[in-house]
Amino acid sequence: MKKAAVLSIISIGMAGLLGACQEPEQPGGNEGVENNEAEASTDEETQEETPGDVDIDDAEIVLDFWNGFTGPDGEDINQIIADFNEENEGEIAVRTQTMPWDNFYDQFRTVVANNEAPDIAIMHLDSIAGYAQNDTLTDLDDLVADIGFEDEDFIEEVWQAGEFEGSRYGIPLDVHPLGLFYNIDLLEEAGYSEPPETYDELVEMSLAVQEETDAYGIAMPVFWPSNMIFYSSLMSHGGESVSEDGMTALYDSPEGEEALQKMVDLVFEHEVSPTDVQADGEVTLFRQGNSAFHINGIWMIAGFEEQEGLNFASAPVPNFGDEEGVWAGSHNFVLPKQDDADPERQEAAMEFIEFVTENGARWAEAGQVPASISVLESEEFESLEHQYNISQQEFIFPPTSPYYGDTWGPTGPAVDEAMLDQISPAEALERAAREGEANAEEAAAEHGE
């Protein structure tokens, strides 16, 4: 087997090669920024443009739209915006400002405080509660009713997650869950034609691949997205992440310990993964055909499709426990808080949101699951093989709390140390829970709670 040889490439980062977006770990803070995406991009500057063949000076209303789609998915959203601008030429024009997500969140609260906020923005689902709590988002209840959006129009869980303290602040654009990617050729060499559905099957097939080929079964990441994999394993074992108010860590439990131990065992007991897989090394191995399985976000589709010679398919993440459930995030439309908000501009903003929602199948091509039920059930979406396969899972979103990120955040380094065999799963989770609850208490005190 050539495993010793491929170890030399594991530490090579692939950030510049990824197709769309990643979810870096955020170690806390009370803004709900845990697991936020950061599109792979070398351009750190804000880009402003008005998509479409239109003259912005002719429009009666010009809306500013902030987002962090700096990867190829930015091209997809801009094409949808171009269609909207051309369809509404002379009436409404949408001007985009695209920036890395870190810059977006750094600037958002400042521009709202200075009454210089954009008309529309994209925000990650687990950030909404924190920004709503700090009075930087517009209550959308009446505006949503005006355009006729109802609960049954969207995936129930993601629609409910856009509410905070009884009011709506987010309108879901998509769902982006973890998924399983697998190398068709390696599985066939090992005698399998279908992907694993359970942890035991994952181990069995991985061992068979290693017996019959020169590849690893799977490469388990030491860093991101390890804590999203842990979240999924935790849900599959019947565990919980944090309490509804975000103040109490619930992952430090027998279910949590077993969930993390299963991940560690893939490396050190079953030996189907190399040890110490550094920054995107698991991506490198999969892209080069040196591992059969890869667990990552749906946003990896475009990058894998562009990889020459990679014959891959996608599927739901195998259940590490007895229950179904996988980590999922979501991009949401929000309207930043405005002093003396203009009803006509808000109405125009909602027209734009409605247009993008109706064209959700086109956005799904960027590597997303549409949040709209009608789009999700459309033939157009079902024709997107990878997106459709990954959509066939039980999505479990983080709790809606301003303090979720504070309490959950320390799981990132804790899981990583456990994956390096530097600390036991029990010790890792106990420490993370202690630090997370302290973070949440400090954040709540700063907010006067």
C-alpha cells in the first residue's frame, strides 16, 4: 500500500482550490457566529457592482445588498440579481457589496449604528439571534405577511429557526448540510456499489477498500469541519448541543462521549483514517483518489466536480448512532435596522427576496439545498444529483440563542485535541462545557442579563 507516500501531502492546504465556502470554527462571542462560512477567496477587498445590463441611474429605487459570497457561488447569486434588475429596469436596481464573511460581521453592527446599513443582507442562521437581541435587525412579521410567505412554504425547521423571541428576523435562502462524498471506483474495487448508511458499514467498507486498494477508507479531519461532524454524531446518538436559552452545555453527556469516541475510533482503533490530518489534508486525499470517503459540506460539490479524474458520488452522512440527524446551516435574508425606515424601499427589498426565493433552483446549482418547499420538490432540483442526494437527510439546526456560539464554541478545539489523541473524549467535553458556560455567563452579564 502507498499510504506512507500520501502522508507527505496531507498537510498541504487546499483553501485556494475549494469550490465555494467553508465553515471556520469561531471560538465564542455572543453574536451567534459559530460555524459561519468563509468563502475560499484570496481577494479580501469588498467588491461592489450592479449585475445586469441596466443603467442604475434610471432606477427609481436602488437597493444595497451585502453578502459574503466571494467564491464561485457569488457568480450564481449575481446572475439571479442580474435577471431581477433587467426585469425591473427603471424601477428597482439591486447593487451588491460582496466581502469575506469575517469582514461582513465586523462591519455590520458599525454601519447599523451609524445609520449607514445596506437595505438587504445575508446572515447565517446561527447569527440572527445575537443581532436581533442587539436591535440591529428589522422585525419582518408584517413584511413577510405582505408578500404572502407562510410556514408551509419552507422547510419547517429552517423557517422556525429564523425567529427570535416570537418575532421573525430571517427569511431562509437555503440549507447547507454536511454530506458524504465517496469514490465510486474505490468502492467498486472493494466490492461495493452503494454507500454506507451506518457507522458499522462505514468501517466495514473502509477496511475493505484498504484491503483491496492503496487508498485509505476515510480521512478524518483534525480541524474544521471536525466539530460539525461531532454535532452530527451527537445528534445521531440522541444527544443535545446546548439548552434552549444557550446557557447550558448539554454535549458533555454519555451520548456526547460516545459520539466523539466513534470519531476517534476511526483513526486509532479501526485505523481506517490517517492520524493528524492537517488543514484540508482530507480534501487533498479525496480529490486525488487516495481516500474512499469524505464528510464535508454540500458546498464542496463544485470543487469536486472540477477535479479531473475524480469519479465521485454523494449521499447522506452515515448514522454514527441509532438516530438520524445531521448538522445543517442556512443563509438567511435579513433587513438591517434603519432609522426612519422607508416603507417603499422595504417593499422593494421584499420583492427582491421573493424573486430570489422563486428562483431557488438556480441558487441550488451553486451547491445548496433550497429552503422553499416548492423548489425542493421541483423536477429542476431533483435533476441536481448531488444536491438532491444530500438533501435526503434529517437536518438539525443549532438552537436559536444569542449564546449558542459561546457555549458550543469550545467544542472546536476540544474535539480537535481528542482527534489527535491528546485528551480523552470525556475530558475534552468536560473542559469544553466548563469553558462554554463561563463564556455564556460573561456574555449575558455584558448584555445585562
